[in-house]
Amino acid sequence: MLNYNRDDVIRCAKNPECFLNIIDKNIRDLVYRNTLFDGILTRDELIDQAKARGKYWEYTNKEYIKIEPPLNSNPNSKFNKLVGTHEQSPNFVCELEDVQLIGPYGLCRTDSEELVLENMGAKSDAMFRLRETVSDLGLSTLKKKLNKNTNPDYSIACSLITRHRGAYRFNSQNPKGNYAHWLTEDLPKLRAVEHYIKETGNKPVLILNSNPPSWMTETLELMGFSERDWVRRGRDIISVENLVLPKLNKHHSFGADICKSDKNYVRQKLTRNITKKNNTKRNDRIYISRQNSARRRLANYNELINKLSKHGFKSYNFEDMSMEEEIDILSSAELIVGPHGAGLASMLYTEESTVIELHPEKIVGTGFYLLANELGHDYGYVIGSSNINNRKKYKNIDFRIQPKSILEFVDKPIV
């Protein structure tokens, strides 16, 4: 049976021609899944199987976090729906035997040929990544490689291959991972790895993207790991005898898994191990720039920064700096302003700050609102404007922000 979500139905009602494309996508998903896999392994099924083999460990209790309203006087309904106390199920790590990791996303295939959802997120996330993997590598090629019997590449390993290709901090034509999801989803898995080592005495090798950017390796080193602890994905199919699989706490505007202790773990590890530089001039008020990005830049950037500088702000292009420099600068920030995008995840490096997120017109996400709450920050937002009438393009279009809309969140100018 083919599944259609509400957005698909609405698009088809407005434009019947798109129905053929949606049918095509669903049929392709069925073909790809049935060719390469023999079913799907959900989180509940994963837990049951791991428990039955004695390969399941929990390392936190249930967590509760209170989500506060934004600082805005009349918040968007998307934020209002999230206000209140949320319960988070315990974190866990488990071990799977005889697993294959497939393609640039590290899709996980069990010895019974099931597609594991845990390291991808929801089923829709896994299917999207399966489509891209087949597009990259070819269906017949993948089938041949998967059915080829080989010795394991690694005895014990944990995959840190990112489920988001991303475009921040590197050329978008050469994607290597998403900075925000790396900080909020992948680095917390090292907490699970530490618990696994404590429980079993075995240390897994960490499998990274085939060409990891410097911010990946630099943050791993700041977390206490070295080049001896990781390898780069070197082939399309990786065989692992024992795969260490942590729970994925998903960072997203919808379907997010809120875990305050994960974020605190990463923040404490990263900030504890940097070398403070006495000659670094730090600003309490920071603007995180996206002007070097290919999308979602401020069309009136110069006007905005001229106004904000009179109120003590300094603009930074952190992609030009090392991770130590960035963390050092942000560690004392009291007020952070920036456009919606991966760089805003750098709020993780400071405590008890105020974060003002700048959204493109008509596209309001709640992912960084939730992250700000997990980190104990106050949060406000401003919605910009553009001349584009096509809603599909709003998310990535350059947009304008009225300086006074930000200054409403700011105290009197610094003289």
C-alpha cells in the first residue's frame, strides 16, 4: 500500500500533474526497499532484540524539561504548542551483530537484511536517504555488493557517519555533514560509547564520513578522542561484526527528541578542553554571520550590522576560525543573534544567554527554539521579508530584517 502525507494530498489537489511524481516516488521506495532489504527494524523491535541477547544498556533515567515561551509578545502558534513540560525516555546503547553500513549515510542493514531506523530517525528519513544512496551508487551495484560474502572490516565499531549531508562550513557541492546535527545528534553518541566501554571493556572504533571536515575532527579531539580512535568511511559497504548503536536523539523542528543532559555533556566536554587565549577580544553580543553561505543570507547585512554595532555587537564568520577560537569567543556571549541555519547551533558553547533567531519569511522552525531551552537560554525570534512569492523558495532565499525588530530585544546602546 502506498502512503501519502497531507502535504502530498494538498499539492495534488492544486496541481494534479504532481500526482504522477508522488506515485513514482512511492513506487521507487518500494522497489529499493524490497530489493535491498527484507523489512524494517523499528526502535521498539531493536530494543526487544537487544535485550533478548543481553546487549542493551540504559545510561540515563527519564528526563523532564520545561519549555518556556519565546520572549516575543505574541508568539507564533508553532512555539505555543511546545510550551510546557516534556518527558524524554531513557538514553540507551545496544549492540548489533553482523551489520552492513551502506553508502554515504551509513544506512544500517542487519544480518536478517532489515533496515534499521534508529540511526536515521523516522521511516521517512530513512527512505529519503535510501533514495539518495541508490541515486549515488546504483541499485544493481548495491545489490551485488550487499550479497557478496566478505570478512568483517571491523570487529567492534560505532558509526558517526552523519545522517545529514549539510552545507555549512564547506562547499555545498562537496557535502560532508551538517554542523548543527553533528553537535546535537552525533557528538552526544560519544556519551553512549563511554558507557558501552564501561559496561563491556571493549572500545569500538569510530567510523566517520569519508572526507570529514576539520570541525568534525577538531571537536572529536576536544571531546578527548584522537586520530587513533577513528577511521574514515573508505568503501560503499562496510561490514561490522559488532556494531555499537546508540539511541538517536533527533534535532529537528518536528519530531525532536529533547535531551538536556546530552547537550550539557557536549558543552562541558568542549568548553573544558579549550585553551583560553588571553589576547582574544571577546564580545558579550555576537552576530553569527551567514554571508559566506550560498543561501539564507541577509540582503541588508551592512545596514543591520551598522545598527547593531552601535549596541555592542560584533559580527563573526566562524567558518574562518578553528573550533577552539570559536568556542573561546562564544563562551562569554550574553546575547547571540543569527539567521536560521546550522551555525546557530554554536549557542551550545555558552551558558544562560539570550538567543535571537532570524527566520526567512513564512518559514518558522522550532529546532533552535528547543535547543535554546535545552541549554537554558532565553529565546526570541524575528521574521524577515523578501520579494519571493513562491513558498518553496522561502526557506533558502536571501531576506531582509528590520534592525529595529532586533533592537526591541536589546537594552539601550553601549556608548
